[in-house]
Amino acid sequence: MTTQNSRRRFLTQIAAGAGAVALARSIFGGNFAELERNVASVAGRTADDVASDEAFWRTVRSGFDLEPAIVNLDNGYCSPLSRAVMNDLAEKMHWVETLPGRRVEELFETVTSKKVIPGLAKMLGVPDNEIALTRNATESLDTVILGMDFKPGDEILCCNHDYYSMLDAIERRKLRDGVSIKMLKPPLPAASDRELLEMYRNAITPRTKLVLVTHASNVTGQIYPVRRIAAAAHRVGAKVLVDAAQTFAVLDHKIPDLDCDFYGVSLHKWLMGPVGSGLLWMRKENVDKIWPLVPPPVQATGMYKFMWSGTYPEFLSGSLTVPIEFHEKLGMARKEARLRYLGEYWRQKVEKLPGVRFYTTDSPAMSCGLGVFEMEGVDLSAVQKSLWEKKKILVQFMDGGPRARELKGIRVTPNVYTTTAELDKFVAALAEETAAARK
């Protein structure tokens, strides 16, 4: 990497060797010896078998400093950091902030560019030079939406269950440039992925220039057949932008599996990185066709021009080494199986309560660990508030607002550290609060 492509200081020569020496005392990896021992103990078992092994997952939980009085079922927003990540972040922050004028760039040159970016690229099955680090999925995806060249009348296809920040950006393009918006309204729940595919196929026309597809909707948990939607879009020359914020490090996939043109995620959700970390990928042929949100120095080339935002707390990106290592040691198959197991566990119990309707079917092709449900005759926004204030159980109330008034449900997103006992506590509290709400 040349210094002109450095993330924050494009014009100053960095003494990378000195940085490496200074960083020698920093934590470059987590202390996962216990996790490795326990993973080795289940090496001969299938991921589905390990998914229900509470003793194994207690060893994973022991790596987190969680408040015992709180049941956190809102990991789809932000996940707590493991102890290893927290310690690494604190050490890197202390090291940088004692001499930021020099160490911001040294950390980027020594850790972010050499460990973090290659580690994420490996996870996603793409070359290192096709990835830019951002602050979140909103920044990643809005870079594409606001940075593409459109002519008046060009069409952007999306759906009302896409993330609101992306829809805000699309509506800005309509106001600014006169683009046409075609916003789909998916069935709730969809009966099959074929039904969703046909919805997109029937809406794509030669005027369609960009299709936004959410891999799994944050407001419903619905998985979309991205690859087949992308094929339909590509037949008319449209580009495909994938929001994978709720599937990266949840569902086992690589970017080439999706056949998309752009891909954005937050890394503080299911990878369990520090808040304020995200990722943008795009095909090489698109790099020079997208305007960055923040104009970078003229020397910036390739994906590095999308990483420029002025002075940045580089310890956030530098600390992603440990979440990547944790993810690799735990194993994607085990993680996905555990999240699916927990999702099925609480769903089967909640389904027995009166008036419940889930926003997805329970088919593995249609849903994952993120689940959303509504309940007839019950104000779930009040229930969500009561669960937190009375029981310290944290879930999200999902209100679709004016774009999706049909959505008024509770979203539950356990993580790998969540226990079935915590889910039992949630279900019991939910039953109590909803029964009281009906009186």
C-alpha cells in the first residue's frame, strides 16, 4: 500500500517500522485459549448438534462482561463487545490518544490495512482492494445511492421494508435529481421466496437503474432471494445494491454467492465489533463511477477514496482484528446454527400465545435468528416499554412509519451468548404483560 492511499493522511510519509515497534505491546489477537479448547471438544459433532449444547455456549458467554440483571435481546441493533475486544479497544485507544498526531496513521498502516481489511475480505470471499471501511451500513449504502449518476426519469427499485436510511437517501435523489422511485410492498408474511422473486421480476423494467435488496429485513426478519433478484436486474442492465446488515456473520455466505454489484454492512452488529464500524464492497468496474460522500484528496485511488472522512478514531477499525479472530475460531456454521436454534426456541413458545402473527414463515429459506411478531388487540409498543422498565428485558418495537403502516411488532434478536433460560424469562414476561394489557 502506498502512503498516498493511507486512510487519514494522504500526503505525509509514515515511518511504518517505528509504528510496528511501538505497537509491539498492543494486543493483536484475543485470548481465546478456553474457546479453542471447547471448540476442539466438539470438533467431531455437527453444527446443528452443538447448537443446543448449553454447556458449550456457556463457555462462549463467559467471554462477555454482561450485566446479570439485564436480558439483552436487541443484538440486531448493536451487539455488546466481548471482553477480549473491549480490552483490545481500550489498549489501542489509550495508545493512539496519547500521541494521536502520529499513531492514528501508524495504527492504520500496521493493523487496519494489513490485518483488518484482509481478514474481512477473506470472510466475504473477495479481494482486499475491493473493500472500504466505513462507519456503518447507512454510510456504506448511502455512498452508492447518493453517488451514482442518474438522469431524470431513471428508476430506483426498492421496498417499504428496506432500512429507512436507505429509503431516505433514495427520496433525496428524487428531490435532487428527478429520479423515479418504485417502492414495493412485500406480502406479510411471504409464502415463499418464489413469491418475493416474482414481485421484483414483475417490477423491473428497462428504466430500472438500481435495485436495492435487503438480504434480511431488519423490520420483519424476511430473507430475500438476492441472487435470483440480481439476475433479473442484470438482464436489463440495472445494478444491485445489497443491504446485508442483518446477515453478515449470521448467514453463511460470500459476496460472489449473491452476484450483486454493491454490498454494505455494519460491523457492530453480528460481527460484534466496536460501534462505528462498517464495510462497503463494490465491483472494480464501478469504483470510478461512484462519487464519494466526502470528497477525498486527489491522490486517493480505488476503494480508499470511500474511506476518507477526515480525522478518524482509528482504534475502532484497528480493534476489528479480535472480532474477526473470534468469528473464525467459533466457526460460521456453529454460529448460524446457534442463532437459528435460539430463534426457533423462543418462536415456538411465543406462537402459543393468543393472537400472535409472525412476519415470516419458519422456513430456513425465509427467516433466520431475527424474528418479529405482532399480537392482535395489544399495544406492543407499551409492552416493549414495560418489559424494559419492569423486567430489564430489552427488545425492539418495530414501527414501519408512514412507509409501512402494516408493521407494528416486537423484534427479538438473541446472540450466541444468550441462554435458553433468558428466552424462557422473556416468554414468561411477555405472556404476563400481554395478558395484563388485554384486561
